[in-house]
Amino acid sequence: MTQYILRRLLLMIPVALLVTIGIFVLVRLAPGDPVLTYAGEDRDPATIAHIREQLGLDQPLPVQYAAWLSRAVTGDLGRSIQTKQRVLEAITERLPVTIELGLTALAISVTIALIVGTLAAVKRNSVLDLLSTSFTLAGVSFPNFYLGLILILVFAYIVPGRIFPPGGFTPFTTDPLENLRRLVLPALTLAAASTAVNLRQMRSSLLEAFSQDYIRTARAKGLGERLVIVRHALKNALIPVVTIIGLQVGAIIEGAFITETIFFIPGIGRLAVQAIPAGDYPVVQGVVIFSAISFMLSTLVVDVLYAVLDPRISYESAKA
Amino acid sequence: MTAPALPIVVPLTRAGRTSSLRWFLRRNPRILIGGTIVAILLFVAATAPFIAPYDPIKVDVSQALVPPSLTHLLGTDDLGRDVFSRVLWGSRVSLSVGLISVSIGFLLGVSIGLAAGYLGGTFDLIAMRVIDALLSFPALVLAIAITAALGPQIQNAMIAIGIVAVPGYARLTRGQVLSIRAREFIVAARTIGAPPLRIVLRHIFPNVTNALVVQATLATAFAILAEAALSFLGLGPQPPYPSWGQDINYSQRYLANLKWWMSAGPGIAIFLAVFGFNFLGDALRDALDPRLRRSG
């Protein structure tokens, strides 16, 4: 297993390098001269030339890339052109907010998917099953930014008493209750699409498990239905669900860009969205790389978990 | 467990083709439902200039923020523009971005997949690492990064969404090619000296089209949703041109005043369009490609 993880990590290096080259080139393609943004009001050619030299932007692209990469591996992603703050610092400052939002959304999504998905599979073709199937179809097609606006409209403006505020963020350490109150609507918005995907996967893998021989054996030896579902079917059905949940990490990262923008949440998604029109390329670059690396690592974790959960899967023998 | 489908021989007359199509649709009613939604969308997009009751960008402040009524089916925005007309016109943006970006992704992805699968070796190795790199990004984040770099324009949104779609086609095609490459008819074609390009285009490609049709339909759903998200973030077509995502973004400022109708039209339109393509894609997958069928 250790060997497998190491091999996967090694294989990640060339891909990660390609990712960084891609982002580096992309950001340099961006319209507008970052030096002008950096210089602000001062348009003196000498100052501009000086800033260009200082930022290393007068060098050829491969040299700029090598310099940038050697700094990036030590965690130096440059400074924000707008705020002059270190990019890594700007990201790590906002990361807890994004992680809190993402984990809450994931928790909502997994809980609903587990409960409703199991019930829908056990009571196949019931009203609940029909409702959950319709929800999954609608959930993957509904634009999350519109869902966010509907939730704001209903809970912040229409329902009397403003149960949930339309946006903003309060740190957990300042006021835990207010933190949760402000987190409900964005987390629901972010969770909607992944709940639909997880629910569909949960239902279909349970249905598949129900058709297996070991379930018939469990029933035949007189086990109670609840025990059959929990001990036998659910345990096996969860394996593909873990993969799907792992893949939802990507959906949650991209959803955070939009959800944080709608709800004015100071996470890394909003940081990037605000940096785009300002031409703040180090920040955009930093956040995009950060998203890509997190997504790659979460895919790796899923693959490893897959092997841990299912003893039939052995990566050692799959080498050949 | 369903009984294995028996081969059906249909005479190649026009009447025969129509009846077999009818038979196919009767067996797969979901294709009919999804297909109808998609057909209506295409019709609306094609005829928007003729069926839209008002000019979508004409400002008429005397009619500002009028709630839905018989004169303005979906109400008007703060500049008095008819929301219904903007929704109809917006379908042109969404569908054209959807179709063009899917074509870009299709052409690039299928070419890479065919070449990587058939040629193998170094080309395959390099191409697949590039595909892995593209897959390392959450799809929308990559689309945002590309559009942000190229500039907020509709053409750039198309390119961005097209590039994001490449890995899906490339991997699917490569996988299919690898499974077909060793089959007898390919070996036979090679034995009689058919050139590689001819083998790929005449013998391999037709065998992967079913899976690709499904992929393209589902990718269109993603493309429409992604375009709406990009426009919502200000990275799509620029005002005053109507676009569903951008109109929803614009409506945000009137949310506190309970002017819900400004976003309802475009919001429901996005949902219907994405739902239509997703529904059609799922139905096509079940009908055309039983290997990819999901259980349940």
C-alpha cells in the first residue's frame, strides 16, 4: 500500500508540473499589463521599467517560469498586486472559511444521500423513491447561483423574522451561533448538486447490493431485514459512494467560487473572483493552483480509501 | 433482468425507417421527452428575433420593474426591458456556447483519443499526461481561469468550456479504440494494407460514435450550465446583450426589493435547458450504450 501511495505521488509530479506550466502560460496571456496595475497612478516610464525588472517580467517566459516555480515550491507564490499581501498568506487566511463551508456542505450532502438514498432503495418505487429520483434529476440541472438567490429571497426577505441573513460571515471563534446561522444558506446552496449525485449513487449501489447472493444468504439464514441492510448491503454499497463523494470535492471547490460570491463569504473562491477583474494575476494563479493540487490529492485519498474499504482491490497485484 | 434484444431486420425503405424510429422512440419514451425539450429550445433560439414580443435591449424607463402580466409575461427589469424577450434571446447565447464549445471539445478530444489509442507509445503517454493535467482542475475552475486569462468575451467562454470538455472525449475515445484495435476486422483491414488514417476514420470511428453521442449530449448540458456560471461571474457576454447567467447576476441588486421575476425567467430557462440535455443524454445512454448504463 505504501508503495502504491508513493508511486501515485511520484506520478503526480509530471502532471503537477504540466498544471503549473498551463496556469503560468494562461495567466501571462491575460489582457492588461500587471505592471500598470502595480504602478497605480505613477505612469513614469522609468518607474514602470523598474517595476517590470523588479517583478522579473522583463525576462523571457521560460526564465520567468523557472524563477516562479523555484519560489512556488517553497511556498512563495508572490504578492497580490492589489493589496501587496503575500498570496500564500491571503490563501491560508481565507482557507478555513472555505473549508468550513465545504465540509458543512459535504456533511449535509452525505447525510441526506445516506438516509434518503437508503430509504429510496429499500422502498423502491414508493412515493419517497419517486420524489428522490425526481430530486436527483432536478438537482444536477439546477444552477446553484439561482438556488442561492431563491434561498436568500425566501429566508432573508420573505419569511418574517429574517431567519437567515442574506450574506456575510462571522468567524466561529467570535460567535459560534451566528457563524452557523450565516452558514446555513450558503452550505445548502453548495450542497444541492452534490446531494443529487450522491443520492443517485447511494440508491443505485444499494439496489445492486440487494441483488447479490450474499444478501439472499443473509436473509435465508434468518437475519432481520435491518441487520441485512446495515451490516451487509450498506457496507458494500458504500464503496462506490466513497469514490463519488471524493469526486465531489472538485464540485465543492468550484461551487465555492460561486457560493462565496453570492453570499459575500471571505473564502478563497471570492478572493479569486475579485482578483480577476482587477488583473491580480498572482492571486488568481495561486488560488487555481491551490484548487488543482487539493483536487489531485483528494483523488489520491479516494483511491487509497477504496483499497482500504474493499479488500478485494489490491493495487500491488494490479501493477502488471 | 431483461431478455436479450433480438436482432431486428428492417427494410431500408423510407416507411421502414420511419416505423423503426417510431419503434425505437416507443421503447425509449425518455428520449422523446428529452428530445422534445431540446427541440423546443433549438426552435426558440432559432426564431427568437421573430417570436420575442419586445426588443431585448430597448430601454423604456416608464415600464421599469413591472411585475409579470399579460403585456410582459415575465415582467420587466429596472430599465424597463422585457424579461421574457431577454430570456428568448438569451437562449441563443446559451445554445450557441453549448454547441460550439461541445464541438471544440469533440474535435480536439476525439482526435487526441483516436490518435493516442491507435498510435500508442510516446504520443499516447504525453497526450494522456496532458489530459491528466486538465483533469486535475475542477472543471469550472479551469473554465474560469481560461476565460479570465483570455478576457471576458463570449468567444473566450466557448473556447474555455470547449477545452474543459476535451478530457471527457479523449479518454472515452481512447478507451474504446483500445478495445476495438485488436478485433479481427481491424487486423483484416491492416492486413490488406489500409493506411492508418483510413482504418481510424472508416473502421474505428464509426464504432465509437454511440458512446460519443451520449457524451456530447451530456457535455452540452454541462456547457450551458458552465456558460451561465461564467456569465454570472461577469466572464461571459457583456451587457446589454441578454445572457441568462448575467441577467441573474444583474437581478441580485433588486432581490431585497422582492423583484423576484427578474431572475425567475433566466433561472428557470437555464434549468430547463440543462435538464433537457441531461435527460436526453441519460436516455440515450440507456438506449444506445448498455455498457455505460448505470444500474438503478
